[in-house]
Amino acid sequence: MKDSKVSTYLQTLISEKGGDVEAALPQFEAVGHFGLCYLNLVEFISTMPKNIQEQIRKALVHIDFINEDVFEYLNHLVNGMIKATNMDDYAGLVETKYDKV
């Protein structure tokens, strides 16, 4: 994985909030994405342009600051990753408060 500030930030945030970056996400397994984990998302985000990475980081900082659930937003980003990589051709998406599927 490409080492970047955003990947370090995301992995630290997920761990500090009680998540495991390498654990399969049961909510996505329930819709057919087996073995998908937040590390896949971290790797995907680290390939994005720096300005997009910064927008994602700022959104998460804001969500965390107002004491909202960062995993809800991370799941929204996973849905975006699924769509961007056409994985939704094979399995579904998870409903989040950020995007109704």
C-alpha cells in the first residue's frame, strides 16, 4: 500500500474508534461483498488526488468533532468505491444516512 498521510490518518481513526481495518465488514458481506474491509477503502483513497484526500479527511474531522458516527461516512465512501470500481455489478450497496440506496 502506498504510504501517505491520509492512509495513516484513516487507519489511526478507524483503530481509535474501535474498528479493525483488516476485518471483513459484515454489513457489506450481507449484500454480497465477501472479504471487503476498510483497508480496501484506505488503499483506494490513497490513490486519489491530494485535494480529494484532503476533502475526505476534513469531512471525517468534522464528523468526529460533532460526535457523529465516522463509520457511517466510511460506509458511504465504501459504497462510492464499489460504484467507482463497478463492483456493484456483482453485489449490492449498504444504506447509509449519506446515501439512500
